[in-house]
Amino acid sequence: NTVGTRITVTNSPRAVAITPDGKTAYVTQGSGTGVVPIDLATNTVGATIPTGGSLPGAIAITPDGKTAYVGHRSSTVPVVTPIDIATNTAGTSVLDYLEGHNDPCVKWASRGAYPAGCSTRARTKTTAP
């Protein structure tokens, strides 16, 4: 086992999700305001995708690889923002919350996949798309 080439992502990388085809990784910027795509064939970091909020944390990609869901804050309100994988653009954020905490959680993004840091007891105030 050897360590490969380091891939630099700014603003405190926090969480990563890889598309089902294994071609792209999406990394949340824990102290930033967006998500960074990385081409895994070339280890090339793409342009930051702004999520319209701050402190992006948990991220999950739907099994069909079409959408990533990112938990973050909009002001002091926890929200989830969808990202269209084909265009790398963020959609409209929806309200989300984790019972007993004020942290966003995208438990429903992959229909049963619980990203790191998310509780299986999480509830949302919206329904999954």
C-alpha cells in the first residue's frame, strides 16, 4: 500500500462522496461555502460549486448518480441543497434538521444511505424529491 498524489482542496475539506460510476468525487468545503468536484481519472480539482450557504458538511449522491445533496447552513437555518451532477449547478435549498441538534443531515438523499455524522434517527421537514 502506498499513498498517492495529494489532491489539494481549499477551505477545510470535510466530507466526500463519489459518483456511482467512480469518475468524480465531490468534497464539501467545511469552512467555505461550496462543494468541489474532482475528476478521479486525472485528480483535477474543478471549480467550486456555490451552495448558497455556509459550512457545508454531509454529502450524499443518489444511486442513479444524477444528484448530490449537501447539508449546510443558510444564515442559521440548516438546509439541504441539491446539486445537478450533469451541470455541477446547485438547485433550490430545502429545510432539513437532525432531531436534538441543529445540524443538517441528508439521510434521505440516497434512500437509506446515512452519510458520516448523520443519525439514523434523523427526520426532515420536507419529503425526498
